[in-house]
Amino acid sequence: MPSMQPHHDRQDQLNELFAAYRQEMTDLDGGPDFLPGLWGKIESRRVQTSVWLAWTRAILSGACVAVVLLVSVGLWAPLERSTYYDASYVEALDASEDVVVMAALHPASPVEPPTE
């Protein structure tokens, strides 16, 4: 259960806390340069952020243009047709002139290993 301190004890603790806070904080008394100085700090941070955003947008725009160019060149360039991709599996094996591989296609025909 929370301790049931008298009201004046809590008030004293709160006053001590506020006194310690005022002692640690600098004097923020508003003078004639308070608001212009505050707005100057805000604007300087806003300018830094907007410069960073401008650079980021420029880099991303350049990357998007590069991707579009690379994709369009890749689609536009004629593809080389190879007989390797057009041939069937049997035609590709037949073109390899390997007797042992061709024997696997025709197991009924006896094939002797080539003599050298």
C-alpha cells in the first residue's frame, strides 16, 4: 500500500524538487533576443534537414533513371540465339559425338568402348 504521508510532507518534497531543478537549469528569462534566437535555431535545423533531403532526392532520382536505362537497354538489345538452347536433348547428345553417352540412349545396341 502507498504510504499515507501528510499533505505538507509531499508539498515540501515537491518544493525541494523544484528548487533543485531551478538550481540546475540555466536562466531562461526571456530577453529581447530570446524569440529571434529560438527561431534562428529552428530555421538552421530546418535548413540542414532540407539540404539533406534535397541530396537524398537527387541521388534516388539518379538511381531510378539508371535502373530504367539499364532495363531498357537490356530489353532492347537483341538476344543471341544459340543452337544449344534450340536443340533437343537427343540432338545435343548426338552433336557431342560421345559414343558412351549415345550408347546410354540405345541400350539394346551393344557398343564397345573405343580403342585407342
